[in-house]
Amino acid sequence: MTAASAPISKRRAGEALGGLAVADPRPRIVDGRVAGWRCGACGHAVAQESPWCPNCSAGALTPASFGPGGTVWAGTVVHLPVGHWKPPFALASVDLDDGPRVLAHVTETRVLPVGSRVRLVGGTQESGASAGDGNDVFVEPEGSGS
Amino acid sequence: MTRPVGVWGVGTSHFGRFPDQRVETLAWEAIGEAMTAAGVTADDIDAVFVGTVFGPPGVAIRVLRGTGIGGVPVVTIEAACASGTAAFHEAAQAVASGRYGTVLAFGVEHLSSLFTGAIVPEATDADGAAGLPLPGLYALGAQRYLAVHGATVEQLAQVAVKNKAHGVRNPRAHLGRASSSGAPSLDEVLASKMIAEPLTLLQCCPTTDGAAAAVLGRARAGDVRVLSSALVSGRPWDQRSDEIWGVAPVRRAADEAFSAAGVEAEDVDVLEVHDAFTIGEIVTLEALGLCKPGEGAELAVSGHTALGGRQPVNPSGGLLSRGHPLGATGLAQLAEIVWQLRGVAGDRQVPGARIGLVETLGGAASGMDGNAAVVALLSSDPSS
Ligand SMILES: [Zn+2]
């Protein structure tokens, strides 16, 4: 377990903050793509687990994979410690190509411009001074890294 | 509303960090002031609606223990930052429908005993588990707004300059009292510690303890009237959403509230809105219809929303200065508007204010455009 240097919460804090584990709600990278669901009736793409299609509420959701390419909706650099993430670290909200909007850590500590092209990757990348726990989704700016 | 609803009395605690106080003592300060102003005693209260996010569980009845109020229905509402406004909304609707005669609404929060800094994101939430703090969510919205509308960081910061200048005039404001040297300048706001780019520390509300309360009943001569109130919840916010997070629910609530009151945005004389972060006030004023999308950034700069301007926004200092004890905030906003409409707001009085607006937005469940939003319109007694 990661040492909790972050602010303490009396709420359900999750394992990353030194609390008990909770079922992980984060999107995941599986076989190089973002795992999610698509509605069989209306085609709506969803990133978060849902009981049925939240768009048409009629269709059943079947597993689907998205990206890994996408466009930045907005990015920021956070200068607060959050869980095991030491500041500064960058986050971006990304619209995956023909897929859902997901939030992910950025592998470079800078504000990614709105509309810039990125690729989502998994693994244990670094975001700022911290590394993910292996279950995070990361944003790689296009033209960087590999 | 079927029966005209009046705000009989309002009250608040002081706002700040109070390690020696508990939720009960803060709430008693607010409830006592509201009941005294309303001219009611414990036996007059038919029902109680309570707004709180972090409780603790059972806080409502623990507060009531000391007050002599008991045996009546007590309902606690959690709607994130809009919890207190939602409690007010339910109280107003209960009076309007005739369900209850005299209703107490209060909100309370003791955040300084829960968090040493910013509120810790919820581990069961996808964005929370990914490490997105609330200022980060608003920062993403601010970055999008700056890029789409060509707005500037100076325009964002001017909202903090304005509201902190207002807060200096409010003896109960968390940061108002501390500002012996007066309100910060634009340069000081921009130079304060970066929290989540582009939002600096002085553009983020502090972690605050406090309580606020109101007693509502059928409108009597001289009472501030509740013209309308609307409570909405969130809808999906996803790849189809062109607007930044948190705008759409405010617009839904505003459309309903303005329509029900028969009032236009330009008719409003004074507003208390959810400025947890500077960008929040800007997009909220757009959603309320004070201006077109993209024009909200200029309202603080032009002085339109400053005390002395055409439509002062957050004369209390807002969340940025009064502080943001989540469940108490909505009722603290209501208290300010009631004082303004009664003409008893002291140094921060908006002269001749007749119509006031309260707006609160609660967040932030990921994938939804908000948890809840409340917009209420109030007026001074039309016959006075
Ligand atoms: Zn569907």
C-alpha cells in the first residue's frame, strides 16, 4: 500500500489514501485500447459501467474498445497532492475517436492544448513525480515517447 | 406556488475554522438567529429539512436535541454543494403545497475536522479514483472556456478581486475578517499559489466550518417572498457535451425558476451564486441568462456585478470569501439575499434591491453534468 502523505479523510478514502480498498471504478486499457461499452440500439459509447444504455435506456450494452487515439477536450496541471499523486501532475479530459470522453493522467507535466491529438496508454507510466498503480490510464501527446 | 411562501427569518453562524466548535454549536447559532427573527419558538415548527454533506450521520437530530424541537418530521438531504439550497427548496415547496405550516431549514458542516486541505476525491468515483480534485475539475472547465471564448486569466481573477472586496464588508465572512489589509489586488490573486492551472489559491474557496438556517411559512405582510424555486439533478456529461461541466443544470433550474416567477434575468437586483472557483461564477451568470455565452468573463471586469454596479453578484463575498461549508452554503446565500431585500445588509447593502436570486450547483459525480442545482427567486413584500 502506498504511504498516505495526502490529506486524511474520514470518508471511504480508498486504498491509495490508506483506507480500505474499494472496487476500482477507473477505465482500463486492455490490449492497447480503452475498454468500455457500446449500446446495441443507439450506438452510444460509454466509459463507465452502467446497467443499460444511459442514452436511450432501451439498448443493452456490450463490451467495446475505443481509441487509443483521441482529442483533448481540456487539460490542466494540478499542484495539490491527491492520493499517491505528488504535485505537480497533469490531467486531461480526452474524447476518444468514435468513443467516450475519459479523464487520464498525462505523461508530461504541462497543460495539453484544447483540441490537440493524443494517444491513451496503460501500464505503469509516470505522471509528474509519481507513477501509476498499474491500473491508471495515461495520455501521451502525439509525437512524444515511442 | 399555490400558497405564497414567506421567509420569516434567517440566521447564520460566523464562518471560518472553528476547532473548538462542533456541528451542533454552529447550527444552534444559525437556528437561534433565524427563529428569533421569525418570532417563533420550538413548538411552532412543523417540520425540519436539513442540508449536509459530511454530517456526521445523525447530525440533524443531534442538533435538534438542544433546541426543544422534536417529534416532527426531520429529513436530511445530501445534494453536494447544493444541499442547503435543496433543504430550502423542499421547505418552500412544503409550505406552498400546504403540507406543513411552519418549516425550519438548516445546513451545517464542520470541514476543518475532516480535511487538512482540499476535499479528498471520492474513491468510488471514476474521476475521483483517477485523482481529480474539485479544483482540477473546475480548472479543466476554465481551460476549455479560455480556449473557446478567448477569455483571459485576468478576467477569471477579477471575479476573486471583486468577491473578496465584497467579503471585507461582511463581518461573518471567513476571509473577510482576516483581510485586515483589505482585499487582494488582481496581481496578488494571480500571483498566489497555483492550485490547478489556471486557478490560483485566491480563486478557490477556502475549507470552512459554518451553519445557516431559515424559517419559512405562509407569506405575511413585510416578509420576503419566495417567488419560485427549482431543484434539478444532473444529466449525462460525456463526449456529446459541448459545454463545460456544471453549466447545463444551472440553466435547467434557471429556466424553470424564471418561468415560474414571471421574472426576467434583467429584473434581478442582487444575486448570490456558486463561486466555489472563479470560473464557476462566470459560467453560472451565463447559464442564468445575465449575458450570452462567452460574455460572462467581462461582467466582473466591467463592474456590472460589483457592489455599485447594475447587478451586484455575491455581495456577501460569496463562497470565495464567506467560505464554503457545503451543506450550509445554500442557506447562507439565502440569508444574504433576505437581508438585502429587507434592506438590512449594512455596508454591503444594494440600494433599493427588490428582486434577488440564489443559485447553487452541487458536484461532482463523474459522467454527470452536476449532482444538483437549485435556483430560487425572491422579492421584497410587493405591497410594502
Ligand atoms: Zn442506447
